[in-house]
Amino acid sequence: MRADMTALTVTEGDDHQFYPTPDDVAGKMLAGIDWSYIQNILEPSAGNGNLVLAAIKAHAANTRRDSPLAIDCIEIDPYLRAILKQNAEVEWVRPLHERRKYIDDLPYEERRPFLEELSDVRSKLSALDTATVNIIHDNFLTYHGWRQYQLIIMNPPFAEGDLHLLKALELQKDGGSIACLLNAETIRNPYTGTRQILQRELNKYGAQIKFVKDAFRDAERRADVDVAIVRITIPTREEKKSDIWERMDKAAREEQPEFAEVTDLVIGDFVEQAVMRFRVEVSSCKELIRQYYALRPYMTEELDPTSIYGKKSILTLTVGQETNYEQLVNVDKLLKAIRLKYWRALFKNEKFIGRLTSAVRERYMQKVDDMAEYDFTLFNIRTIMAEMGAQVVDGVKGAILSLFDTLTAEHSWYPECNRNKHYFNGWAANKAHKIGKKSIIPTYGMFATHSWNHDTFEVNNAYKVLSDIEKVFDYLSGAMTDEHDILERLKIANANGKTRNIPLKYFDVDLYKKGTTHIKYRDMDLIDKMNIYAARNKNWLPPNYGRTTYSEMTTEEKEVVESFQGAEAYAKVMARSDFFLSEPTRSVAMLTDGSEGGAMR
């Protein structure tokens, strides 16, 4: 406690409004306060400091030892101001020091029973050392300060309690708490205009009011009076949009040439909104910097411009974690940070990357930092979309063949996966293979090993495995789907405790804790198309496959077709060649349909 203190116990004034707050009443006033966020307190009718000391004790008991606390006090009586400065030492600090010295001076063996008390005393003294008490004014009703207080604690003069509480409400209008002690009649009998205004304000903020009978019967100054403990919490006022932002937003919406030029590519609403916001944010930040430098000459550490500190600003503007506060704001660094924020948001947005396999996603996430050099414009977004689309189309063949190997031969070392391969006599090899009605793949991490995890299975891990499989079937079928569907289905299964026969778009899955996933296909025409595509690209089928009828084939060609699928199934392929023999989708729309889930965050 930073104060110079000597004992003063009585006031020489004749103030009939001075009623020091009894300890038990102070405890009721401060009960339930969340001290973890309290750093600044105002006591506008401090008297001899009873409430101040109670607040310091409560703060010390409910926060870390090194938590700072600043209490500003206002007291109109000069004698009470003197008492306020002195009493902390007499009432708390000096006794604590005396008790610590007494225990410290005991022989070691005699000190042992007091070690817990000694630790408590030291803790209180340490907390007290971080508390600062300042007397900042004399009359609360004429006080006009700028400091923001998390808490106002007050026992105002009973005759003017309504005026003092209304003043406190005005100070806390931007957010904060109040704990106030009033004469009960101020609440119970609102016969004056001021009391009626106070009633409306208390109702407005949902004040908690607790009446205490004969609260001052055994007090330092006795009084036959009932009091009201009023507790008010005013939520922090949300800031309105800045004037700069509003001006820049209006300007950006009035001139939208960039959007008018978009005719060759469908751009989702969420992208348009993000591009608009990017423009507003950049222009607002640049305007803020311009205004900062215009104000900077008026915000120096010294009024004298010739002083060594006359050009140092007391308010600094920096980008990110910059520490050299005297440097000019790095506009280029600011622009890179803003660009990066928007490109990252785009590359994480499921409506934008929903068509990409995990491999392509990873490739683009690795290069996202490079995009900080490019403005977040529709032209640049369209360029990236075209590039991604080409990457997807070029990678479709590889993705299909890779999945084919995964579902057939890749995991054949795993005992259960031996059943995946369905052999036939291939054209270029004695042993070719294809996918059947069911595939089994080893999957690890589908089930949590932690006892505290009560999920049925790990949804994200299941999604990583199954979403890429579904995307490949989307490529084959040409029916691209928003991948949120598979994720939602897995979440529903997990919530319902289901691990068997989980229905997805093209197949049902069973998840086993032993580390395998069983995939049961529902659309066998699609599986046939995948087998044909893989077999043709691996040269396992005759070169004339799909070009001639079965009857026109050579004996050797017929043997391969018979082994692969049979004459009847081949006839079906020839009849629907537009489906079975067509190339997978040649173009991929980079934006999924619909509007849900598309917000840029």
C-alpha cells in the first residue's frame, strides 16, 4: 500500500452524513464480485476507508499474489481524507508486519506450527504492496474524469444517495459494475423526480437490490436505519462501426467496376463479399495511417517541440509484433498481413476448396504465404480458380488409379485385405485385378484411445479417409457434391453411436476398432466404370475393348473379356458407352452450389 500513514481515528468535522461502512455490510456489498478482471476501482465517498480496505482484502484473497489494483478515492471532508491516508497502515499493514516479525523471531521449532499462517501473512503483504490508493478529487458530484473503472464501490451520503448513484451510472455507461449502499427509503419511497429517474435506471439495468435491517445498529457511528445494497452490472457497450470504415465502405459500394466485368466465370456471393471487404479494410487502414500522422505532432511526450522528447509520440501505431515504435508504420507489411488473412480464409473455405482432394488442398495450403504478394481481387481469384481446376482435371486420372490400387492391391499384405482383389486374365499380364462389391482397407486412428473421449469414433479421421474416396466417385459420375454432406452424415452417425452401415453417397461403411474400414458399394455400374477405366489405363484389356462388338473380337480378346466381365456385361457396356467408356469429368467447377457454409471468416 503506497501511503504515508499515522493513526487518526476520529474526524474533527461535524458531518452528520458520515456513517463508516460496517465490516459485515462491506462484506455483503462485495460478495460475489469476480475479482479476476478488476484492476481499477473508484470509491467516490471514501470516508475513513472502510470500503477501500475491504476491497483490498477481497481482491488479495481472490486473485494472484502479483495482481495489481488501483483504487481512486474521492472524499469531500479534508479530515476524512487524512484518516483515509492513515488508516490502512494502522488497520491492516502494521498488524501484518508485526505478526510476521513475531513469527520470524521465534526459534525454528516453535515457529513450525505458525508456518501456514506466516505464508498467509506474507501473501497478504505481497498483494497489498501491489495496491495503489490515490485521492483524486474532493466532490464526486463535480468530478469529471476520463478513467474507465471496472468497479465503483460507494456508501454515499444518505441524503444525496440518489444523485451519487446516478452520477456513478453515468460514469459506467460504457460498461462496468457498481456496488452501492443507500438509505432504503431512497428505493422504497421514490417521491422526488430524481428518485424516480433512479428507479427507471435501476430497472433498465436489472439492478439487484437487497434490503438490510438495522445495518448500523452496532456500527462505529450508530444509526437506526434500514439500508439497501444495490448491485449493478452494465455490459460493455459495443463500439459502432468507425467513421473511417463507413466512409470507405460507402465509397467501395458506389464504384464496383470490378464486379461488373465478371462474365466468364461464376463467382460465389461469399467471394464477392470478401473482395469488397478487403477493399474497404485496406482503404480504411491507409486512411487511419494518414490521419495518425496528421495527429502525431499533437501527441508528443513534451509540449516543447525543441525538447529531445518533443518529437516522440505518446501514441504509437504498429503492424503485428513490431517493437521499434519510432519507426514509420510499414504500409507494405500491413498490406501483406491483410492480403494473407483473406487468402488464408479463402483457402480454408469449404465452398471454395470442396472439390479438391486432400493432396491438392495440401499443395495449395503450402503456397498460401506466397499469395501475400497479390491483392485479393476477383482477377487474382479467377486465376487461382482456373489453376486449381486444371490441377484437379490433370490429377483425376492419377486420383482414380491411386484409389483403385488402394481398394485392390495396395494393402494386400494385410490379411483381411487379400479378399479385395478379384482376379481375371489380363491382356498384358497373367494376373490383373478389379474391385468387387466390397473393399476393406486398414485405417488407424478411427477410435480414440483416451478414456476421456466419449465419441463413438473420430469423425475427422474418418472424414479424411472417406471424403477423398467420395470425390473420386464424383469425378467418375460427374455428379459433384458439396462435401459437407459426408461430414454431416458422419457426425450424425457418431452422435447416434453408430459404427456399422453408415450410409454415404455411393457406399455404406463399417468402422472396426481393430483398425479396418469395410466399404460396401451400392452403385455397381460406377464400380464397373472404375474397373474399366483402371484396366484400360493399365493395358489389362484388349486395345479393341469398347471399339468392336464381342462377336467381332478375336478368340484371345474374347477370353480376356470373359474373364473380366462376360459377354452379357460387355454388351451392356457397348449399349451405354457414353457412360462406361467416357473420360471422367473434364472440368471441375471450383465453387460448390448453394449458399450455406460459405461465409468468409
